[in-house]
Amino acid sequence: MIISIVNIKNIPVAALQHLDTAETVAQSIEKFREWREESGCSPVTEKRSFGIAQSNPEARVAETFHFDICGEVDADVPDNAYGVLNKEIAAGRYAKLRHKGSLATINLKVNALSRDWLPTTQECRGDSPIFFEYLNIGLAAPDSELITDIYFPLR
């Protein structure tokens, strides 16, 4: 496991809040994709794609899973029928770990950061949520070739 400590600046994003079960997040992703195509505010081929885990899918009531589906933006998002809002990924220090492969197994790496790596360091978990940067999500890559960077907040 190769982990690097990085400092990031605030990242303005357009966000669609998924407030349902983890199993239905694909429907929200499709809705966000439609918004991106229709609005042109965050073209998937030109802007970065993110997910912000506002709650842990393993430690929650199923109906209250909160996950923000995001695309980087240069300007404020106008009012829209999709419910896409202006948000920001918080600046700060993060442990960064790359995940290659299906998103169905990404929680194994998140758990390894939290349960295995963090206790062996002098680091403390920060207050911001964990977020993901999907590096090739819009390029029609098969699940086995997806590349996702995991950002774990530190103090």
C-alpha cells in the first residue's frame, strides 16, 4: 500500500446529494451525468469527477446513506431541476491512496487506511469527509481498469 501525504486547496464542485441506500447510488450517478451533459457546467472530459462520503455505508441506517456525486466547476451552478448544488471539497492535509479496479471493493482500501495504516502513524483523522477522485470514470473503462484516488483527511 503506497500512501502519500498531500495538501490540497479548496475545490469548488457541483454536487448532487444522494440520500438513500448505498445500493441506489447508481441512479443518482446517472442523474448527475445527465445534468453534466445538459448544463455543460462540468464537462466530464474537461473537469475532474469526485465522490464525497458524507456517511459511512457500513455504519449507518440504510436509508440515511449520504454520498455527494461531484464534478469540478469554475463558476457557480445555476438553479436547476436536478437539485445539483454548489459545494466545496475542503482544503487540508490528506493521506492519498490509489485504488485500481472495481469500485465495489474500494471500501477495503478505505478500511485499510482507517484501521491498519492510521494507528501505526503519528497522524490523526481530520474533520473533513473522505473523498474520491475518479481519474478515468468518463472514459468507458471496464470496472477492472478503473483508477480512483482515495483522500483520507488528516489534522
